[in-house]
Amino acid sequence: MKQLTSDMVAQYLQDNPQFFEQHQEMLAQVSLPHPHGGRTISLSERQVLTLREKNRALENRLAELIRFGEENDAIGERVHRLSIALIKAADWANVLRITQRHLTEDFEVPHVALRIWGFPGEGPQFAQTDAATREALTALTHPYCGAADKHRSIEWFDAEPGAVRSLCEIPLRRGADVIGAIALGAEDSERFYSGMGTLFLSQIGNLVAAAAARTLAG
């Protein structure tokens, strides 16, 4: 005689949903271990507990989605403020000042650096950027977020060696060309991490690139 297994019983009940309708007395007789204790409870009580746990999980998920939405709204408002300020910027000096102020104060990024190439100018923002770094930044299809080590842009920061542990690199695009980059650094290794959303970072790059091109093109 073929031995009956738990999988076979489960498959039978799945294939015959009318079983407990035909044997309703069994519902009151079946008892199961309480999921959070040693005592036993009826099948119906176990079903109620399961539903409560599912509802609790759904409520937690909903609260998480609401929190994410509120955070995105707040970030979107900051990007909007930055865009308005950049639109009003009459020259490159103001573009640079506005960008650095908003990123350090409004977005609370401790280390902000910017490099521009292809335009004449003075100051650290126009310092020579080596070809390998420029090629790597040009190859980015979206902002890089992750560990700061092995990235030459950390040299742009006025920070102690090893202080910056996570990094974001945002290429500044003018059409098909990359005219520079913004580097954001943090001591927190999880501030900028691989896999984080980059939509707002890309928007910031587009805004700064447009303002830089407009004021530097002469």
C-alpha cells in the first residue's frame, strides 16, 4: 500500500475544496500549535491569527510606502527650489554659489565639488581633469553611487584622506557631450550606495549643466 504523505494530503485538500463542507465537524476538532506559544488553538483561531498577521504586514508596507512618498515629495521640493534659483542666476559665479549652497545646506551633503571642462575660466572648478576620469564620467549612463575608493573625483574634495567613504558622481551633459561633473561625498558609507534611486540626482545634473552652459558660453 502506498504510504500517504503530507504533500499528498495537501494536494488532495487543494483539489477538493468541498472536503470541509462535507465534514464540518472536523473544523472544530482540528487543533494547531499557537504560532507564538506552546498551547494549541482551533483551526479557525489559527486562521484569524494568520489574517491579523497579514493585515499587520500590509499596514506596515503601506506605512513604508507613505513614508517613501513623503520623502520623495520633500526631495522634489528641494530640486524645485534649486531649479528656480538657477534660472535666476545671471552668471557663472552665481550658478556655482547656488549649486554649492543648495547641495550642502538644503540637501545636507557634507562634501560638494564641481569640475567643468571645455570652457575657459579660473578657479578649482576649471582645474585640469585627467583623460581617464573624464572618460569614466562620460561613460556613465546615470549617476554613480557607491564606495568612494578608486574614484579620482574624491581628490576634488577639501577633505582628509579616507574621510569620504561614499560617493556620488553626476555627469553634466550638454546634448550628447559631457561638460563636467558634480561629485558628492559623505563620511557615512551608506549615504550613497549602489542601487539607490538616481532620478533626482540626474535632474540636478541636468539643471546645473544647463545653467553652466548658459552662463559660460558667453
